[in-house]
Amino acid sequence: MSTTDITKNPKWEAVIGLEVHAQIRTNSKLFCGCPITFGAEANSQTCPVCSGMPGTLPVINKKAVDLAIRLGLAIGSDIHDQSIFARKNYFYPDLPNGYQISQFDKPLCTGGGIWIEGKDVPRRWIRMTRIHMENDAGKSSHGEDGYSLVDLNRSGVALCEIVSEPDMRSPAEAMSYMKSLRSILRYTEVSDGNMEEGSFRCDANISVRPRGQKKLGTKTELKNMNSFRFVGQALNYEIQRHIDVLEAGGVIEQDTRLWDTRKQVSVFMRSKEDAHDYRYFPEPDLLPLRVSPERIEQVRATLPELADARSQRYQQEFSLPAYDAGVLTAEKALAEYFEAGAAELGGAPAKVKSLSNWIMGDVLRRCKDESLEVTAIPLPPHRLVQLIGLIDDDVISGKIAKKLFDALWEEDGDPMAIVTERGWVQVSDTGAIDEVISRILAAHPSEVEQFRGGKVKLKGFFVGQVMREMRGQGNPKLVNQRLSALLEGQD
Amino acid sequence: MSNHLSELRADLDNGKTTSTSLVEGALQSAQEQSQLNAFISMNADQALAAAKTADEERAQGQVRGPLHGIPVAIKDNICTQGLRTTCASRFLENFVPGYDATVVSRLRQSGAIIFGKTNCDEFAMGSSNENSAFGPVLNPHDLNCVPGGSSGGSAAVVAAKIVPLSLGSDTGGSVRQPAALCGVVGVKPTYGRVSRNGLVAFGSSLDQVGPFASDVVGAATLLEAIAGPDPMDSTCADRPTLAWSEVTVDDSQPVRVGLPREYTEGLSEAARSALLEPLEAMDGVELVEVSLPHTDFAIATYYVLASAEASANLARYDGIRYGVRVQEPGAGLDEVYVASRSQGFGPEVKRRIMLGTFALSAGYYDAYYAKACQARDAIRKDFEDAFAQVDVLASLTAPSTAFELGSKTNDPISMYLSDIFTVPASLAGLPAMSLPGRLDARGLPWGLQVLAPHWEESAMFRFAARLEAQVARQRGEQQ
């Protein structure tokens, strides 16, 4: 099937809204004190409350509320002083109470928005509809013997559901939105945004309409897209399916569909008529959730500067290219690493740019090679700054700098001491350089002859010979300069 | 033999009896009156062991409080660790909780002895105790009559003098109405006064655990032991527990007592005089007619809201984790749900689940659930207006004395109407209690209800104690 850029389609426009479920990073569940450890033995992290025993009652986890408020503040939502939990009723074996405790017509946060930006995505503002809190269900696994097993370890885990307006126009924008949102969740430490562990899940509402038409087309809802890549694939598929149906004169039915990652198709799950009647009503076991202005201000005080604001600031303060600023701010820990280094450098743009190059290049490469989290970078930023200083001061060559970088990555130490101790100091003494050059020229009379006869390409040969003789420690600029002078006999 | 807490306490204090002999006596009495069918589970061994401990503590001068060594019966919808808690339902016939309800653990801490689990209407749904999967409870005053419901067993065991105290639960009158029909004192505290943690939910916004005793002071003492904030129940308020049991009869204090017109209209002459005779004879009481204009909506409002909440509260009984599981070979998930719930629940429970599910359904929510919420607000407002004029309200607890078994079972509406005087206070979350009034021509007690503003249990008990004394004087004359 086609994956052409829908934004370039002259006839059709895609409209996408996303619902993200993010696991709120608390130590215990939303309505009971059970711990949350991914991968624990089935049903080992349960209690009478989260396993739905008779007579048990939910009690709200205050930390989870504070984190949801923090997310709301981070995306500029209105935080409501009173929100209501509601029961969402449906039967399923991994839903022990027979209802989920969610928020329905009075959610904690409404409004706000986030910026998206990316390689194929122009900078755009995506509006948010709402953020509400709810508890997760357990996990069912269906055996081949006709029986299913239920694990309630996840049951009661705190989630926030983050609903966007239908403001995205392409799968690329949707993916960019998810990346931005995930970055905000991680910056604010509201969620670790880990898709593999199910702490960041996404459903999409998709419709297609003739370009220029205001009225939205009929939407379908797509579920089960558990990686960024699948979101892109699934949205591309579904948009094209809509267009194919519409162009064939057909009608889109308002269905809920599942993304089949193996067959790469969306498959029918249920129609609008089969949709559950969840019979929402206010949860009588919980009082309305009241949030005082003081509490909101306390949470606001804990809010870090977010990726987008940081990226804008780096571009202004350090004259960094947008690309560099984007890479450096993608993770809060990396941005903090960079900023510590930039502060050591006094913020001078030229020096900061070489810091940026080192971080985007060698630092991230080694992190990737060694599957290291940014928080676990063994090389402290001030050492990297010292290394850059040695290059700028002509103490070491760029080539030696790579060796020094590797040495410092393996073991901390004073860069200057290492360079001295290992004899890596660059030779910038013109007398010493001239002496080596003279020897090399004397040893290769015919090459000298050819060079002087016009074969100037041979200069590289001489540079190589001299550097080899100097074990790479000759100051390359000076070696070049002196070679030119001596070869051309101008000295 | 006396069944008043104060007298049993005095006997324990001065060594006339021991907890062990109290428990032994209660076990024997329960055995002798087993035809009442008031207990679903006995806790004999544990109760005797607890009595022994209580006696040993007392011998060492260690008395935990007024309930030390006193046997208390617990309605079987209140969870007791290690002791079967059935809610009088087939569904939970073999359910043994791994935890105590907060009220039960508070009783244990106060030295009280968990004596046994009392029969009730299934999941507390009923007004006659005829909806129990374990059979009806009989009224100790007349074995042909119902004890009231849903806490019929808890009322009957106090009326039959098996134990001095018991706990019930009141959603729309389930403590007060059986207290009335059995001639004992029963209290529904202000909503939020007592923790619901461990009380198996029926109508969560209405349910409250409440005490039964043979007199006002006994009930007040038991309430003191179980009331107060609980971190396990967000709806349990941070309100101090007061010394309600220190209530004394003080006829020198003037009190304005409201008589809701809507509760007295259409009463038979016998019913009317059962209410008015004691009130009119009391010193220092000014009777004021008040109006609660939305009373007519109360029963419908209650059955919509309580059933709606019940339809969700009972969804957890799905046959997956505990309770009845009916699974024919090859049955799928839906078949397991349907078969387990069809066989596990009795007809009244099914009726209310259906009613509540309907009231919450898309397209009907506004007409039923939302409308009922509005009516509830109006009813609450009625009481606020009334309490602006008076200190307490008084009424009959139920429109009749105990009725015969089977007389209303085929007419749910008539059965629901027996809650007419108790339901409004439940909807408003007010404290209310029933105490025995005069006896009717058959010798069955009338129940007198006292209602007070939110958190005003003190005013309620103060007036109830005076009314109790007045009734005692008149009963003396009556006999």
C-alpha cells in the first residue's frame, strides 16, 4: 500500500486526534497501597482493594494527583478546583470491580496544547482537549487450552488519559506529537513513557475529508498501536483505506478497529452500534477531588523548563542550530549535561557549538553503542569541557582528542595530566617540526622534485610522513604551514 | 435476665458475672431460640477464647472500655477476618474475608467479643428479612411476623436477649425499621460518621453501619466505639466522636420537636396515638408542625439511586475470583457470567440490579438517575428548612407494627412503602434512630423515630433518652 505524504494529496485531507494513556510514575497504585514493579510474579502485587474483594473502598493517591496536575500545568491546561471520579461499568475478568474508576464529564484538566516540530513536520501547535485520571485494569492472557489467566498486578495502577483535539494532519505529525508529549511526560517525571512496558499507549481517531471542507468526515478509532513505528504504519494504512473507500463511492462506518502488526492491516473490532453503554455515574466512594490554588502553585514550583522552551532558548542564547537544540533537549538529562558544560564554557557560542558537536557525536554514539541511559554517562561534563579546552589551546590535536575522549570515558582523570603522562602533547615547536620536515624531504628527493615540478597533490604524502614521524602529535596547522614554507623554499 | 449493657457492665465490674459466662449464656440462648433463624454463622470457639482473654485482662485490672468482654453480634454483610461473611446470599455462601471491617477491628480493640454473624436480607436488600438465601428471620415477639429488614437478625438477637448489642447496616431504614418491628433501639448515624470499609456495599452513598441495643445508652456506647475518621474510607468524615453514652434525661431543657405533616397525614388512629401520646405528655417539649414537601418523591428517588449504585457494586460478583462459579463444560465467558449470577443471586437482588442498570442506561440516565439526584437535593433542602425551625424531628419509624410473614412478598411496591418514613433521612444523610414506643393491640411494639441535623447525634440521643423515659412511664401504665 501507498505511504505517500498525505499532506501533499491535492484532493484529500486527513484529520487525526490521539488519546494517550500514560502510566503515572507513583510508587503505589491509584486507589490502594500496592507497589508497582514491572515484571513481578503474577498477582503478587495485589490487595483486597485492587482485586475487588467485597467491602473494600478506593482511597486516592495524592502523589498521583500532584503528578497529573504537573502534567496539566506543563501543557498549559486549566486545572479544575473540583473534578469528579465516575464509574465506567463493563464486565471483563481483568476488571475486578466490574467498573473502572475514571473521570467523565468533570476531568481534572481541560485545554492547553503542545508544540510539535520535526524533520518533515513544520512547527505547529496542537490543542489539548483534556487530561483525566483513571485506574488501569489487570492483564488477561489467553491460553490455547481454552482457559484464560488473569494477572491483577496492573489492576489499579494510576493512569492519565491525555486527549488531543483533532489537530494533526499526517501520520508524521501524529508521531511528532507523541514524541513531544512523551518528552514532556519524561521531563516532568509524570511518566517514564515506556512503550514496551505499556506505560505509554495510544489510540487514534482518524477521518478523511475533501481538502477545503470544514465538516469532519466519519471517523474510525484505531487501537493497539504499541510502538511509534506502528502508529505511523497504522495511520498511513487507515488514511489510505478511508481514501480508497471514499474514492470508490463508499461510506466509512464509525468502527473501532485494531492494528494487526503482523498483517499490517487494521481489522474490524466493533461497530458504533456495538459500543459499550458504560453507564457512567459519579463514584460514590470518593469525594469530589478538590484542588486548592495553593496546591496548584506548589506543584507549579516543581515544574522544570521543558524541551521546547529549552530548545528555543539554546537557539537564542548560544546561537545553536535548531537541529542541535532539538537533539540536546530531547531528554532532560542530556539537556542538563549540555547546560553544565555550557556553563563551564561561559556560554561562548563558538565553544558551545563544539561542545554540542561532541555531545551529539561521540557522547551519544557511545551511549548508543553501550545502551547507556543518558543519566549514566561516565564522563562528567566538566571533563569534556577541559578536553575541548586542550584542543582550542593547541595542546592536543583532534586525533589525539578522540583517544583522550575514549580514555576519559573509561576512567576519570585530569585530561592535562593524562595527555602529559602519555606523551600526547601536541608539538608546536617550529624548530622541532622543521627538523623532522627536513629529514623527510631529504629522504624523498624524487617526490620533492615532482612536487616542485607542479605535482602539488603530493603535499598530502609529506604531511602523512611528517605526522607519522611525529606519532600524530605534530600540530597539524603548523606542520602544514612549515611544509609549505620548506617545500616551496620560501623560508 | 437483663439485656441492658449498663447492667451487664455493672455485673462484670463487680464480679457478679464473667465474659465467659455471658458468652456461654448467649450461646445457650441462641441454641434455645434457633427457630428465630437469626444467625447465619456462629463464632463459638473464637468468642469463648476472646471471653477468656477478656476475663484475664479484667482480672489484671486491664479494662479496655465499656465494651470489654461484651458479646456483640455482627450483620453478615460486615466483613470479619476468618469468619464467613455471606451477605445472606448463595453467591457468597462460602466467602471468608481475609480482613476485618474497620468497625469490627475497632470492636475487637475495644475488647468486645465478636459473637456471630446475623441473618439479613440478601445484600441488605429488603424490609422483612424474607430475601435471605438462608431463610427468613422470625420476630421474637410473634413468630408469625417478620422482624423487619434488612438487618432483621441483628434486631432479633437483641430483642430475644441473646446478646445485648449488635451491628446492622442502614441504607434506607435497614437498622431503624427492624429495630422498630422488634422493639429495640437502632441508630443510623450521619452519613460519614462511621467507616464503610469492610461493609459490603449496597448503595454506597447511603450505606451506614449502625448499632442495635435494648436502650438508648447502649446504642450510644456502641456507636462511640465504631465511629470516627478512617483512612480506608474517603467518605468517612474527620469529625470527633463525642461522649454520646453520657447522655442523661434532662426534662428541664426546652426542646422544639418538629412533626412532619407528610409523615402524619393518613395515619390510622392507633398509629397516630402511638406517636403523639408520649410526645404530648413530655415536659419541656414544644411540638411544631413542619413540612417536608418533597416526601412523595422519596421512595422513587431512593429505589432509583440505591439500585443504580447497587448495579455497579454487585458487578464484582462475576464468578471469576470468588463466590459462586457455574461453568458448564465448554461454556464461554458470557455463559459463566450469566450462569453464576443467575444462580448466585436471589430474585430481589436481580430485580434491583435490573432496575439500577436501566436507570443508568444511555437514553434513560437523565430521566431517572439525574432526576433522582435532583429530587435528592430537594429532599435534603426540605430538612434544612425544617431544622431551621426545630431541634429534632419525630415520627413513626414505620407505618405499621410487624406484619405477617409472606403478607407483602408478592407486592414489592407495598414492601418498598414500609420504608416511607426512614428513606428520606437516608437520602439526606441525616442521623436518625428508632426506639420502642407503646405496644399495639397484639402486643407488638411501635417504633418511634427521632431525626436530627447532620452531625447532631448529641441532640438526637438527648431527646431520644427523654422520649425513652416517657415511653417507659407510659408502658408502666399500659401494663
